[in-house]
Amino acid sequence: MGMVSESLSNLFKKPATNMYPVTPYTPIKDTRGLFQMDHKTCIHCGLCAKACPCGIIKVDRAKKHYEILVSGCILCYRCADTCPKKCITFREKYNEPTDSRTVIVYETLPKGSKPPKGAEVVSKEETDAGTEYVYKIKVQAPESR
């Protein structure tokens, strides 16, 4: 098929892409998108951090501290595959666009303690062990060369 006939046939076909924002976005099933963790079932074993090829996950078992630099995630799914408790999942939605890098921290702090100054608290729950926080911290992007 020649270029002219291909062009003419495409004039009468439906577009291959969705006409966003006229047609709203509908997520595709099993899309690897937004990182999500059920920190209540996490045992802080650190296998996800070892499996991550980008090295963006940090786990401290003693402090029950878990953090991930979500803007550095390549959505390879290795962390979710290696998690023995299956507490890491990826939602069928993407991260919101941003001009800064964000670290999500899952941490249990002693009662009365608060996250660092400037942190955006996503959730907070009181437990016997202390206060379970999920918060976001914006970090400086590295200088480009």
C-alpha cells in the first residue's frame, strides 16, 4: 500500500488515540502505575530494597521505617514480586505530574512525636506501638550537568 492510499484510508478511520480531555481517561486493567503499600502488613524484611534495581527503597527494620523515592521508580514490579507479605501493589492510575521529587515515608513514631517539618501527612493512626504515619517529603532534584 502506497503512502497516498494509506493517507486517504486514514481520513475515514476512527482515531487510534482517545480524544482527551473530551473522552475521559479510563485506566487499563493491570497497568503498573501508582505505588501503594499496606504498611500494616509490612514486616520490614528489606527484600524489596534489595530487589529494586534503582535503589530507591530504604527499609530500617529496627525503626519500622520504610521510604521510597516514587519519582525514581521505573515500574519494574520487582519489589512487589519479592515481597513475602504481598503488601506492595501498583494501582491502575499514574502519579500526578510534579516539578519536584517526592519521597513517601511509612513510619511508626513514638506517641507524641511528629514527622519532620515540611512533611505532608497523608495518613496518621494511633496504635499501641506508637503513631503510624504516612507522609511525603519533597526533595531537591540533582543538578544537571
